[in-house]
Amino acid sequence: MTAQIGADITFHTAYYMNAYNPALGQFHVQREAKYGNTPYIDAFVNLKWKRATIYVKYLNAAQGWPTGDYFSAPHYIRPQRVVKIGITWPFYVQPLKAGKSESSTQDSEFKSQNTSHPTGGLSVGRPVR
């Protein structure tokens, strides 16, 4: 079992963000208020056991710290705190045989599909995955 523990941290000093006008679908310059000076932190843990990977991610861990202003654009708050849990488990992954690349394996499968039918016709095609 292997594990990865970490965090994605973003910090911007205070600045005049562009404001968004939904009626026009455009951003525009505003000089009413400065936004920023707050961190945006996503913490995560990934665990790999055999072929399965389990992950837990805590988004926006620093919400409300050090102040309550948490805007991605003027009048638009950032996403709230959220915990995401998931699993990735590839069930049908076949390892490649020694000395063969993936393209040569596909070519041999393609050639094996081009066989004659008992009715005399020729079957041409790739296997469905």
C-alpha cells in the first residue's frame, strides 16, 4: 500500500478583480472594492492498494479564514467546503506480454479477426473493447 498526502494552496494579495455582468456575459473593470488576501486550500489523501486507488479530497479547507470574504469575482462567492471521496479500480487491465508493444498486440488481434467464414465471405474488423 502506498499513500500520497498533500495540499494545493493558492494565495493572491488584495487587488481589484474584474466584475462579471451576466446580462452581457462579459467581465468588466471595477474599482469599488479589492478582493483577495485569503488562501484557497485543497487537502487530499490518495491511497493505492494493489490496483485500486482510493482518494479523499477536502476542497476549500480555509473558507472563512482569516476573514469571511471569499469571492472568486465581485458578488460571486467561491465554492463552499466539500469533501470528495472516490475510488478508481481498473477491473479488466491485461498486462502486455514481454517483448511486445501495445501497437503490435493490436495488429496481431486485427490479423486474427481477418478469417474466412464457412460461407466463403471474409470478415474484416477490429475487436470491440
